[in-house]
Amino acid sequence: MIVFSNACCNSRSHGAAVVMAMLLAALAATIAATLLWQQQRWIGEHQHRRDQVQAQALAMAGVQWTRQIVFENAPAGNIVQLGQPWALRLPAMPIENGSISGYIVDAQGRFNVNNLSTNSTAAASTRAGLQRLFAALALPATLINALGDWIDTDDTASDPGGAEDAWYLAQATPGLAANGPVRRGGELLLVRDVSPATLARARPFVAALDAPTAVNVNTAPAEVLAASVGGLDAAAAAMLVASREKTPFASVADFKARLPRPDLTIDETSLDVRSNWFEVSIEARQGDTLARARALLKRSSTPGEWPMVIWQTVE
């Protein structure tokens, strides 16, 4: 006969209770840790979203600030040149929990691709300028026909390299030619044979402005100056840039008078020393969040009003 003592049973029950208590304590600790982690995650996500909203709001406020800068420092009807306050790049300025920086670029210091849509003198001058520019950048001259067909309103493809609806419909992702002005530079990626690398190479020298515009010789980079004047080489263009840093061009006639050779001819209607279009880039940081805003400003036709925002993106 086997006899179990009460002491043995009590010992086993006590041991089981201890193990159960330990398991319950571990479970409680796990639940507490999970809740704490979820709370910290929620707080982190909330802070990130708050910083994101604040950074985007700050970037948009920066665009509004640049409207005032252009209005006050590049007055309508006056010479626009790179020695004016609007052209100064704002370094990252510290603010509470972040920073903001930005800069303004004269969009009329570039060739306006939308000039190609007309049959005017501006179209012929822009086409000739783009031909010289693309040659200097080692880009195919046929791209100019593709750009012209994208913008013009007819359905006749230019040869060589042009493309209208028939060509775009035959692609792997079918589409249609815009047959209207380019609104933003990124749209050019939809044009035949325009790759991201091609656009990156040409982007500093071309703009998409929804009105015929002349090139401002006071703000155009040397590459655009060289392309604007037939026969002007890179070295001579660099000398013109150095000259205007000391004394900005007072007029197109002044620019013409400072050309290195008298036999160089220009289309004076395609050049100017004033500007009405400006591109803005703003970068705002809040905490670990970065927001960027870009915008195109056009000088208002109403005296006393800040420039209009033609388009704006925030990311």
C-alpha cells in the first residue's frame, strides 16, 4: 500500500501556484511592454505627422514670402539682374525645431519651349537658339521637332524626329500629343525621345512659360547667351557674363554693343533685360521631416499686386 502525505500534496500545489504566478507576471509584463511600445509608436507617428504638416505649411509660406521679394526687389518695368536681392540664395535659417532655405530663379534666363508653338519671329529665334544649345549639350537636334509637334495644334509630324498622335498611339503605353503649351518642365518626359537623362541635361537652360517670352541677357547662363547669338563661342559668352557682373546690361542695345565682334547679329526682339516669370524652390525641415515646395510666379498685370502663383507643388 502507498500512502501520500498531505505535506507532499501541499508542496506540489504550492509549486504549481508559484509557477502560475510567474507566468501571470510574465504575461502582465509582456502586455505592459506591448502597450508601452504601441503608445510610443503612436506618439512617434503623431509627432512625425505633426512635423510633416508643419514643414509643408512652412514651405508654402516660403512661396508666399518669395512673392513679396519679387514684388519689392524686381519691380515691373525695371531691369532685372543677378545683383538684386531676389537673386540671393537663402541659406538654411534655423527656426524652432527645424530650418528653412530657398532660392528664386529668373525663368526668362532660359529658352521658353512654348515659343515653338507660334509662327512668329520668337519661334524662329527660339528654334535656332535651341539648335545651338542642343549641339553644345550633345543632344539630338531632332528633339526640337518632337517638342514643336507636342506643342503645336496641328496633326502633321515634322521630319525628322517629330511625332503626333499616330506615333504616341503606337507606343507600349498609348497616348496623344498635348497639342498645347507645356505647363511644367517634367511634362517634357512625355515627348518622343526625351529621357530623364536628356531632360536633366537640358533643364537648367529651358523653361515652360505659357506666353511668348524673350531671354533676359542679364540673368541667362553663359550656355544660353552663347546659343542666343549665332557665332558666339563659350569663351566669349563667359566674358559677357563677367562683364555684366560688374555692370548689368542697361538694354539690349547695350548687350549688342558689348559683343566681342561687330559681325555678330542678334534678333533683338528675342532678347530683353526685364523679366516677368520666376521659379521658386523652398526647402523646410521640422524635426526629421523635410518638405519641398516649388512654384512658378508671374508678375501681375495689376499695378501694386504681388506676382501670381501659376502652379505650386509641395512634397
